[in-house]
Amino acid sequence: MSTSGAIGLVLARPPRLLGTEPFFMEFIAGIEQHLADWELSLLLHVVSTQDAELAAYRRWAEHGLVEAAVVVNRLVHDERPAVLAALGLPALLVGEPALGFPAVRTDNAGPVHAAVGELLRLGHRRIARITGPGTLVHTAERSAAFTAACAAAGASAQLVEGDYSEEAGAKLTTRLLSAPERPTAILYDNDVMALAGLAAARELGVAVPAELSVVAWDDSTLCRLASPALTAMSVDVHRFGVLVAESVLELLDGDAVTERWSPAAHYVPRGSTGPAAG
């Protein structure tokens, strides 16, 4: 067993996105705050590919650099649990459990049904969703829930895949709003894409919320500072990080890890949503 006093977290994503997306900064702050009480630190490693992430786990295991790893952004076809099991590196999965590893789980479908329900109550029948990468489990589960919720209500559902970036939010929103049958509401998978979408709508002369309702996800301070302020599926991301740290501590103590669920996203209405035009 390592005695490094560190917990490892690898983020396989372009560093430019990490610098602009509030979610992971708040998530990491929650983990670090709780670990500090136990004189443990968080070793954060940012890489661009999953191969580089796997190489980091092998290096950590070989040199005893971490006590355990926290694995985030679970993939639909995810080889990381098998690699970690072969290495004998203790790990906590953020998402669905696998191969006997404990996990902090998330209800991805319920909040999407709630968001679509709110938009349906406002009269929206042409709803789009700009997603994160489709390879992620939570993206796939949210997309399935979105399609099912719209289908059950007889509403038109349109899915377009983004990458959480400002560029994707702007480009994909412009594409949606330039179509002959444009949506009257768009649900975004994070704050950054929603803010970029709000700006794109303004440039196209599409009024928010009179002609388009915009719903963000995660609900950072950026949502409240936007004009109009963004309606959001709000998540207590800091608390999410604390729950992950609590589970890691149980793992290191050799105790059975309590099944925990991340804080559920809930709908917070603000100025970016309103009744469907017409």
C-alpha cells in the first residue's frame, strides 16, 4: 500500500476547457476541502487522451505515488476499471460501479425529465439539447431521457453533440436557430455552452426568452451574472466533491464504502425561460 498521502485524479480533456468550465474547479475544491481535514492532498493530472490517462495510472501504481484514484467522466465503453483492477490500484468511480470498485452514483435521467417537463408546461413543443461528448455515460443517459420525455409528450426533440466549449455552444446554437423549423427552447449540458448560445441568439436577433428559452446545466455564478440570468439545472457541485472525498476515506480505511449519490440537479427558473412564442 502506498503511503504517499495523496489521492490521484486524472482529467482527460483539453486544458483550455478546464480553464473555462466552472464545474471541475468547484468539484475539486469540495474534494480538497474534505481531504485536508485528514492531512491528505489531491494530485491532479490533466491529459489530452485516455491513453495518457491510463499511462498515468500505471506510473502511479508502479511508483506508489497515490493511495487511490478517483475516476471521473465514465465512458460508455470504459477500459479504465479493468486496467485499475489489473494494477491493484484502489479506486473510486464517479458514476456507475464496475468490477467491484465502489462508486458515487448520479441520477442522470430524472433531472432531464424534470427540465423537459418545465419546458412543456411553458408550451414548448420544439426542444433541442446541445450535449457533451456522446462517449460519456452521463451524456448517453441524459440523451435517452430527453428523447423519451419529448416523445411521451408528442414534442419534437433534436439532439446535437458538443464538447462543452464556448465554440461548440455558439456554432451549434447558430445552426439550430438558422433552420427553417428552429427550436423554441434549448437545453445545454453545461454553463459555458449555454452562455455562448445566449450570445449567438443575440447576434441572430432571436430574443431570449420571448422567442427562445435557454436552460443551462450545473448553475455556476456565470448563470446568475448573465443577461438575462440563465435558468439552470442547478447542482451542488461542491457538495458532490465532498461526498467523493468521504467515500475515498472509507476506501482507504478498508471499510465497506457507503453507497452515495451525488446531489440531484434541480430546476431553477430565471430570466432566460418563458412561454413558447405563439
